[in-house]
Amino acid sequence: MKQHVSLRDANQHLSRYVEAVEQQGEEIIITRRGKPVAKIVRIADSPRLTAAQKAVRERLLARMRKGYRLGGKVPARDQLHER
């Protein structure tokens, strides 16, 4: 259920509105001069990865740890810090 509250009221009773969202799943619309400006909603549980998605993620992380060769020569320390 949507509930419209003024910015001033939301400021004074924020914990009450957060509890309503948390406990009853309400949606709070905050208004300024009668116009909606913000919404307080419950955060949905994060989706779980499938086995295929986990495998792809592990392959990607392993490749990132290994790094990519760009084909260039690695300069010597003296070349980097010429005096």
C-alpha cells in the first residue's frame, strides 16, 4: 500500500516509516509541496547465482588474476628512472 507523507513529517518520524516499510511492506512516497520527490521501499533479497553463473564468474576472476599480456616490452628499471 502506498502512503504519501510530507518531507517535514518524514523527517520527524523517519523511524516509524522505515518500520512500516520493513514490517508491513508498505511503500512511502515523500512529497515536497505536494509533489513526489522520493520513495522509501523495501530492498528485495539479492538474487542467487545459478551453477552456470558461478562457473562463469570463477573463470572470469581467474583470468583477471592472471592478467593480460599486451605484447609490449617490459622496460628496465633504469629506463623508467633515468637521471
